[in-house]
Amino acid sequence: MEAPGTSARRRLPAGRKAELAAYVEQAGEVTVGDLAEHFGVSIDTIRRDLDQLDREGVVIRTHGGAVSAADTQLKDRALDVRLRMQTEEKDKIARLAAGLIDDGAVIMLNAGTTTLALARALRNHHDLTIATNNLRIPAEIAPSAFRDLYVFGGAVRAITQATTGPVAFRMTAGGPEVDIRCDLALIAVGAVDQNGYSTSNLGDAAMMGEMIQRAERTAVLADSSKFDRRLFAQVTPLDRADFLVTDTPPTGDLAAALAQAGVEVVSA
């Protein structure tokens, strides 16, 4: 004999999907197997439900499960999750940021899915010198876009597929550090408020801050979902950036603070 409500859930997929969405939101992160057991249906059925909820923007599909779309904003999520978030906004920001980069420029890019989108948007550029801690960029950027591409060493953070360490290079093992500078640092951040730009990890914040210190100009990249929020580690105050590249201009107190800090907002 079936448990009460089980047959009803099977007869009413829409009802099951609503319950499933609520369950994922409450749990934050789930596997297909857990959901199939909880709702008493097959794994294939759960996969179809999750695919539809993903298309509707209710959950974000991951390898073997899903996470709540509402829960991803404030947590340090794996790269495969963040690649599915705000994709249109990131592509807009990438195109705008690419417009700030001249052929032959020396640039630094930090880790993140927005800078990964930017790397792809540089396909029509030429003769760039690029330094980055983003381990995905060498495979994503068009070979015709750059003359030299350097990846900073350090500890590898698997969740972001990036290195964390000093913004420095040595010509020989144990030799002195080479003084490096760039024309433009393009820094994707996790949050922007009146106090400045912030991210969720101390090591990342230190590395981003050092990139900014070595740059003639800095463009911060952040979609509008990151406005009026503050994360654990501050990267730098508002006035250390020359540009804020975003999909939608900020409003209210944040807009006023950016204007006072002399930050040029670049938006679609």
C-alpha cells in the first residue's frame, strides 16, 4: 500500500514540481538520488523535473543534482554552478568591458565567470599581454587575441578553478620578483556597496587588491544582483576603481557614492 499522497504526486506532475522546488529551496543543494527517494519517483522523472525547473529559473542544475537559484547569491559556489547564473548579464558586461581594452594593451584578469565571459569576448582583439589567476582562461580565449599569456602561481582553489597567491613572477627559481605593471586590471567582484567592493574569500580579496595596485586603471565588473551587498572580505574602497562595468546602472545611495568617488559607470 502506497503512503498517503504518493499516488497524488505521481498523477500531478505540476504539484510535484512545486513541492520539489520548495524542497530544493529549503535544502539549498540536493542530489537526484535524494529527490527520487524523497518523492517516491524514478531518477529519470526527477531529472526531467529539474530540467524544466532549471529552464524556468527556479533551480540551477548541477552535475548529479541541483541548487536553489535563490540560495546561490550569497555563497561561494562551484564554478559549474556560477556559469549558469546571470549569463545574459555577464555577456553584456563582457562586451562592454572588451570595449575598454585597446589592442596591444597589458591587462590583468582575476578569477570568475564574468572575466571568463570577457576572455571569450576578446576574440577580435590582437597583441594583448594577459596575466591572470583564472585557470580556465587559457582554454577559453582565442589564440589570435594575445601575444603573451601568463598565469599566476599559488594554491589552486578547485571551487573557482583559479590560483590564490602573490601577483608576481620570477625569472629564475629563487630569484628576485619581476616588477610587473598593467594598463588595465579587470576585476570581477562578488558585491558592491557604499563601503567598496568585496568578495567571499580572504585570499581572493588579497590577490584582487594587489592586481589593482599594479594597474594604471581598474575596471570592476559586477552585475546588478551584486549591488548594495557586502561580503566577508573587502577588496578595495570605491574610489580605487576607475570604472564599474555592469548590466544595469545602480541607483539611490550607491549611485551617489560611486559618483562622489569618481567612478565612471559603464552600462548597456
